[in-house]
Amino acid sequence: MDPYRNPFAPGAGSRPPELAGRDAILEAARISCGRAVKGRSARSIMLLGLRGTGKTVLLNEVGRIAEQEGLLVSKVEAPEGESLARLIYPEMRKVMRSLSGVAAAKHLAQRGLRGLRNFASMFKIEVGGVEVAVEPEPGVADTGDLRYDLPDLFVLIGKAAQAAGRGWILLIDEVQYLSDSDLSALIVALHRVSQEGLPILMVGAGLPQLARLAGEAKSYAERLFQYPVVGPLDPASAGLAVEKPILEEEASIAADALQVIVERTKGYPFFLQEWASVTWNNAEGPEITPADVEHSYAETLALLDQGFFKVRTDRLTRAEVQFVKTMASLGDGPYAMADIAKAMDRRQQSLGPARASIIAKGMIYSTDHGYLDFSVPLFAEFMRRQG
């Protein structure tokens, strides 16, 4: 069929043509945004899920919803090793400058800009342009301790947004890469504005261990956030995600062909999009048949292996590759560390550094004490295909 009309979007963070099965999460976000702007208590959200489940897509969708509800939107991705101060300073600056243009919020926003000058100095963030001439604000965000300075700035943003009849939502992808101290400071700042009833929300996305990391950073984090799990789609939603875009292009897919895609991808959104996209391009049409689906399977696997999967193994050392190969050889997870050590003929303690490094690279995560699993769906199958 015509590749120019291919409706599927198997890219990182690309919005699928049919965002199926996520209505409850998006409605919760809409309610939180609406309540925040109205000055009502609203909980921030942490989206938890494996790679390829559509967390980034949902963050972008939440951003669109927030704009509709009257919130200013900031979105950042937490790269490994970057400080939170450097990451969100430009976003806080943009929000404060935007609010400084509203007469009712001007005084508070300008005070916030002066506080940001202190913040930039304390955390050695280079500034330029208009803010170089802004005088510091004594006593605001000038301790050099993020746990104290970030709440100061969040409160000023919140009060300025409130005065302007707006709100602010901070979207952070890959939250698990924040350091323990940065995550703790962020939670403290969100707790402070929540206590003061200010219209600031955060929606974060990260791997499944994020709920535990947040709880370890601050015990009250479990009450501060909602933690929806972004997992594989149920069969009905997975089928809808594939079939509806095809029908909208005035084509069709046989029921048994659709069933094969849904079952073999186990409902994981990225894999659904990849296989459906390849099948569309290979099919004669106008109906996609079971034969079309089967003939496209090998090509789909090759694309996933060379792209989605391989880019992750390329980040591992030889010893780390051996560690994950051993995990995969034990079947499907979760995997007991004791079993991994036994299969590698090593002591558990000696595997500690490799384990920690692979977790830090976001390839595996701790599901429970003494147990690990892959952060990438179907990764064990990929490793076993490598021989």
C-alpha cells in the first residue's frame, strides 16, 4: 500500500495515530490541571513504565491538555549526570519572564527573576542577555542548597501564576536519572507549593523503580503523587491502536491478521507501531492479510534489533553484556541475583559493580530485594536471538 499514506508512527516519542488505552491517565491529568488553576488541591503525577510503552507520548499529550486548561508548560528531559538546577533554570526563567508581562503578576515575577539571579550565581549557571542587568534579591534562593533555594523559586512562580490567573506545569522525562539529592529537592519544592495551595504541578515519567526512589527521597512522596503504570495495552486497546488508523485510510485488516500482531507484540505500543508500519508498506492492499503480517515479521524484528534493542547494548561494556546475556539465558524475568551469580559461576558480591552500572544506564532495574528485570520489553528474547 501507499507508503506516503502509512498512518503509523514508530518513532521515539512520536504520537501514534490512535492513542488507545490511556484515557484514565489523561483524564486524571486534565482534572489535576483544572483543579490547580482554580486554586484547588491537585496531585502531581509520576508515570511509571518500561521503555517503549509511550510515556513520552503521554507527557506531550499532558502538555497539550495543560495549555488548554490555562497552564504555562515547561518540558525537560533529565540526562545522565546533569544537575536539576541547570536543567530547569532556563524553564523557570522563561515562565517568570512570561508572567512579568502580566500587570497583576509583574511585581512577584520580577522578584522571582531577581531570585533567579542569586540561584544562577550559587549554582554557577551562566546567564546572559536581559537578566545580567537584574539586581539580586536578598534572601531569596541564595543559600546554594537546592532543598531551600528551589522551594523559594517555586513559591514565587506559583504566587505570580496565581496572580495572573494561570498555573505552571513542569514535565520531566527520565526522572530516574536525577541524583538522590536533586530528586529530594524537587519533591520538597512540590510539597511546599502544594501546602500553600499554589497552581504548580509536575508530571514526571520514568522507569518502574521511580516510585521507590521518590519514596526513599522523601517519605511523603507517596501522598504527593499519583503513580499510574504505563504498561502494555490490553488486547482491545491494542487492536484499536492498529485497526482504527488503517480504517481511516480506507483500508482494512483481517481479524486473524490483527490478532497475530496484538498477541505477538504483547500489546507494547512501540512494537505495535513498528510491525503495523512495516506490514502496511509491504501489503498489496486494500486488506492486510495474515500472510502480509507474517511476511513482515522478520523485517520488523530486524528493525527492532538494529534500532530499539541494539542501541541499548552498545552502551554496555563487555562484562555488562555478559551479565545481561546470562539474565536472558535464564528465561523471562524477574531474575534472582543468586541465580545470575550461579549461572556466571561468580559470587554475588563480585557482580555488584556491574549490576549498579547497568542499572545506572537504565537497562535493568530492581523489582524487589535481590531481584532484577529488564527495563526494555521483550529484551530477553532479543538477547537470546543473538546467540
